[in-house]
Amino acid sequence: MTQSMAPSAQPYMTRQSYRQELITVMLFPLAISLFEGSVITVLAKMVFDVGWFAFATMMAAPMFANLTSFAWTRLAKGRRKVSVIASLQATLLVCLIAVALLPVSPLGGLLLVCFTVLSRCCLAGVATLRSTVWRQNYPRRSRAKITSKLVLITSLVLALGPIPIYKLLEYDETLYRPLYIAVAVIAAIGVFAYSRIRLREEKQLLNHERRDKKDIDSSEPSATFLSVLKNDKFYRHYMTWQFFAGVGNMMGETAIIALIIHWVRQDNSDWITNYRFVIPVILSATIPMIVATLTIPLWARYMDRVHITRFRTKHAYTWVFAQFGYWVIGMMGPAMWPLVALPRIVQGLARSGGLLAWNLGHNDFADKRLVTTYMGIHVTLTGVRGLFSPYLAVLLLFGWEGSWLSEYISFSGIEHHIFLITTVFCLIAQAGFFWLDRMYKKQKEAENKYELKDQEKSTAVD
């Protein structure tokens, strides 16, 4: 495994880029991990005691920050992509240092939410622009295998990185200050390594982006958000069913992390009290990420063989089983809540395939010169569902008793039954992907028959 990850084991033309990215993913994700919704919300609830609306905002931040994707695309147009990405990474580190300096007060809690949102906006830009780097530097036949190694290491750091940091908080909550600053310094080395990546065919790419519309040949592809969804029916349907899946998973993830923190705070047993910071992190972040780390290579091999529509039909099973598993644990009663680790394992399997599909799936639809536009559409629609899914999850989970809404309608929440709703969303998405895969297969068969007839006609003329 270690040898296969070495730069020397990669295709020759990819080694320079891969070597620098390898350094980056070993260091920079440690900073990202501290802004993960399943991690930063533990600090927010345990130390800053933020409300559930603030909690939902921090959970939603990675999703609705994606609405900035087209802004990052426009900003990076005609500019060196690697430099822009490195600048966004550096901005995230500034946010991390700012969090370390916050006072533990209502104002500090508010600023914590703001810096979390800003950091996720930066990561949205990184995700959007990185797809161009991967598309340019790694060939299609080996792209999933190469990037899966980078994603695998990233997942491992995201999974294990927060544990020692949050374990130290068991002894002194204020230790998050020096620890966050130390992480920012370490991650800065990864940012420097990323800034040294050379983008293949960068000159041609920048020349194409800098040309005025009137100078671009009408035969060259150009597209906007709406024109892509209008003209590319397969991608339009793909985004539709992905929307259902995304809403179900966003609601489910917000609800289960909120419940885990709630269960830990309500449980007064010694073994829980002594690990009140670490247990939520392990259940919310570490277990899913460890499983994702172990299973990414399996998904990568499958993804290299099939179209993304076929990939999603199989991957969707993990969404359904995870969401339904949460409901089963909820039905078993408060004393059995530690068993939530089991569906979190399934969630990890879903996450590994999802990481690859989310970062690479659009490449199966897009012309190489429109890959950033296609990724921007995907990221933006992720942001749209992030605008409401986490808030809806918290409202359905706990209700709104005590708020101004309770004066008109009393609602104390449906608790774990929310996972029946998320399961239905995931089932709808899976059915849609099965239909889309059949439609895509029929289209390809028709195209192949047409090409065969053309070849027969050409042969007859000759």
C-alpha cells in the first residue's frame, strides 16, 4: 500500500503534481478537520454553548458555502488556478488562528459561526478549482486511482487528527487556543507545497479563458449554468436525483450529530463524562472517516470501470441503509444510543464512494474545457440544498417550543422519526439513478448502432 502511494509508482507525467499534493494532504487536512461540522460543533456546544440555530448554521456551512462556487470560478478565470487555490487555503488558516483568539462569550460564539462559514467558503473554492487541476494533470484512465490515494490520506487525517486535540480539551477547555495555532503553522507547510504544483497545458487553458467572447470560435464549447442544464439532459437528470440524495443525507447527518451531542450531554455515566469531547468526535467524524479511508480503493476501482450513472445506482444502497439504521437505533431507546456506531460505519462506506463521485462524477458528462462549469453547477446545487436542509432537520428533530413560533403552533419535534423522512429521500434518489442509468445505456446503444450503419455505408461505397 505504501509503495503504491509513492510518487515513483505513479505515471511519469503526473509525478510532480502528485508529489506536491501528497505533502499537502498529509498536513493541510488537519486544519480542515477542525472546521468539519461534526468536529467544530462539539467545540461550539461544549465550550461556547451556542444554540441549535447556530449549530445548524455550522452544519450547513459546508453546503451553502458552495453557492460561492461560481464566484470562485469567475475570480479564477484567466488566473493561475494553483495560486488561487493556495490563497484560499491560506485564508482558511487565518480563520483557524482567529478562532483560537475568540473570547468564550455569546459574541465569541457568533464569531465562531462566522469564521466557520468563511472557512467553508474558502474550501468550496478549493473544491471547485481543484477539479481543473486534477483534470489537467491526471489522465482519465488513472484519475480515480490517483486521486483516491490523495482522498484516502485526507480522510485518514480528517478522521484521526481531531482526537488528540479534543482529548486534551478534557483536561482544560482553553487549550484549544494554542492547539489551533499550532495546527495552523503545520498546515502552512502543506499550503506552500501545493503552491509549487505545475499545471499541465496551463498556458493554453489561460489563453482560452482570457479570450473575449467575440474572439472565440463558435465551434468551441461555451456554457452557463442554465444552458448546461437545458441542453445536457443526462446531467440535468443526474443533478435532479442527486438533489434528493443530498437533501436526505444533509438532514440525516445534521440530525444524527445533534442527537449524539445531545445524548452525550444527557448521559451522566462516568465513562461518558470522562470522554465528553472525544466520544462525539469519534462517533460523528472518526468512525465514518476511517471506514471511508479503508473503502475508497474499492470504490475507485469500480468507478474507473463504469459511468457515474451506474456507479450511483450501487452507491445509493449505502445512503438508504445508513439512514434507516439511525431510525432503528432511535427506536431501541436512550440506553442503546452507543450502538449508533453501527450505522455510522455504513455512513463511512457511503462517504468514501461519495467523495470520489462528488469530485469526479461530473467529468463523465463535461467537455474538458467546461469541466469547471459543470463542477460549479454541482457545487452550487449542493449549496442550494444546504440553505435549508440542516435547519429543517433541527426543526423536525427538536421542534420550536420556547420560540416565537410556539405562540401560534406548538411542535416539540419528531425526534428519531426524522430518519424515516431521510430514508424516503434516499430511496427516491436511488430509483432515479436506476432510471437514468437505463436511459443512458439505451442512448449509447442507439449511438453505437448509428455509427455501425455509417461504417457499413462507408465500406459499401469503398
